[in-house]
Amino acid sequence: QVPVRWIDQGAVQAVVIARTPYRQLAGLIEVELKKSFSDKTNWRAMLKPQLPDRDTLLAARDRAMEALGYELGAYSLPGEEPLVLRYPLVDPPPKVVSVSLDKVPEVSGTLAGIKGQYLIWKDGRVLNVRNHSGHHVAIG
């Protein structure tokens, strides 16, 4: 099962690096990895076409394994195979601009696709669906 979080974040590839018996331990691993890895994504860069780079991902996994050290490394899974994720976005626009339903109550046009939690129109407008939780939206 592919974690929804990877899809929400628009990952084009991912690999499981650890499995823990309880959530608190997973949180400790996250805290340790944040010391070596950024947890921020530039949403504009994420929406650009990206080809999965297996070698870079595996090198990052190796860095993560080293960062976990002995105690947390006991939960690591160094042999997991990477997953490649694809999104229904065939011809992304060259430039994207965020729209907000709080400022523009209606957005119309031809949908180019979806990546992560973003709806992307052919003219380059994008809507972060997660930011609009609680809005009533009609798509037709």
C-alpha cells in the first residue's frame, strides 16, 4: 500500500526506510532525519515535470541509514525497493500561479491534471485542494 502522504506531497519516487512497532518511535526517527534532510518542498518546483532518479534516491536512503545510527537503525529496512509514482498530468504548463477560492470564488477552464494535492489547469493556474478543506466545490 502506497502511503497517502507520499502522493499528497507529489513524490515521483519513494522508498520505505524503516518500520516501527509504534508511532512515537516513528516520530523519533523523523526528528533524527530532519537533522540531515529538508522537510520543505517548493510547490512550484514540485509541479514541474520530474523524472525519477533511482540512483539519487538510493544514495539518500544510504544517508538516512547512516543518520539513524545504531539504536534507531535497528528499525531500518535497507533492502526495500523504490516505488515510482505517476500522476495524471501529461502536458504541464510552463509556469504555474496559485489561485485561492477565498479571493476568486470561481475557477473555470480545462484541467490539465493533478499532482499531489494540486489541481492544475492548462493555463497554469493551480489550486491546492488541501488548503480549501471545508469549501463546497462543484466540478462539471
